[in-house]
Amino acid sequence: MPHDASQDAAPARQDLAGRSALVTGAASGIGAAVARHLAARGARVLCGDRDEAGAHDLARSITEAGGVAEAVALDVTDPESVASAVSAAVGMGAFGIAVNSAGIADPTGADILDTSEAAWDAVLAVNLTGVFRCIRAEAAAMTAGGSIISIASVLGLVGRRNQAAYVASKHGVVGLTKAAAAEFADRCIRVNAVCPGYIETPMLAPMGAEARARLIESHPLGRFGTAEEVAEVVGFLASEAGSFVTGAAYAADDGYTSV
């Protein structure tokens, strides 16, 4: 069948028009791709990140591309910062989408015996407690229903050596998602998680060539994913197309967890 070049471009969907969305961890990586994707589909997007300058740069680029976006300094380890960001999202009108993308890697790469309590606490403070804090504030502010999506990881579905804190935090996000979905269903709030595999983002930048090659070999399609591919899954869950989906943990991982 001849290749249709018109299919290369994403469809001009505006199915999220009239809704506002908060994206945490929006200054780079998956969060930035999600913010752009939601804005391209018509949502008014509040870009939140500890990197306030990066969040403002992203909001500016979205606006220049014809979307509607604002930026806010957001530290998910600070309850007041979370409350302020959610209030700002509500102020943008019809707040009904929240994407919790803020997260950190475990920089130590230590085994459990050598993992300090400080390193453990630092990872869980952002990756799990931060998500709990955001979900609680977001759900309280969604008075007309909505969709909350948290970015977990394939390491929220399987284990990995020398990553105990990260693995535990992401498994916690999956469990928290299921609990929140059950609690908020009667308020018409859907709560889901996306579990990306290895994605070409700044988080993978420190990885050496040999380690990259070994990981790529474990992917059936033989490549890492892109942040934009993850954003498409998030967009589905945020939209009415995903209206019957709640409590799910979608693996966007090239089959990494299946082989």
C-alpha cells in the first residue's frame, strides 16, 4: 500500500477544548511532551515544575505554537506549593485534568544493604508522597469530575537490582492509583497510571553506551520509546475516549515487561 504522508502528522484534535490541565514535572521529558500534547488538543495547560524558568520556557513555546499555557513554580514535596498550583489550575477554568509527572531517579544505584535512609526518603518524598499529595489536592478541586493520570514506570510492575527505592516508589504509585480510583469513582473522577518503559529523556542521559545496548536488546522492537509516545497514552486517558478506564496501570514499554 502506498505511503500516505498526510498520516505522518498528528490529527488536529480539539477534544480537550474548554478544560484546564495541571502537569507536574513539566519542564522536561515526559512532562513537557504531555503538556504540549494536551495543549495541542485544546486544553489550557498549567506547567508546574521546580525548574520555574524551564516551566515558563515551555509555556511560552506552547503559546507561540497557538496553545494556551501558563507556568507555576511547583515542588511536590511542599504541601503549600501543591495547593497553590492546584488553585492556579482551578483559576484557569474547568479544571478536570491532572498529570502527575514529577519524579526523580535514585542517584545512588546502591543495593539495599548500602541504601541509606536519607536516599530512600528522598526518592519516596518525590515519587510517592509527592504523587499522593497531588492526587489529594487535585481530586478535592475537581468539582465536576475529571481525570487524574500519574506517571509510574515499568519498575512499578517489575523489580530491578540496585533500584529498591525507585522500584518501591513506583509500585506505590500503582497501588495508590488503584485505591484512589475506587475512592473517587462516585465523584466521576477517573484515576489511572501510565508505566513507561525506557524513554529517551534526560533521565537516561547518564547511561553509558554499553548499558544502553544491553537494555535495547531487552525490548522486542529494539529501541527506546519517546516522550511523545507516552503523551499519546496520557491523552487517551485524559479524554472521553478513555471514559471507561479507571484504576488501570498502562504499560507503554515496547513489551519490556512481557518478555
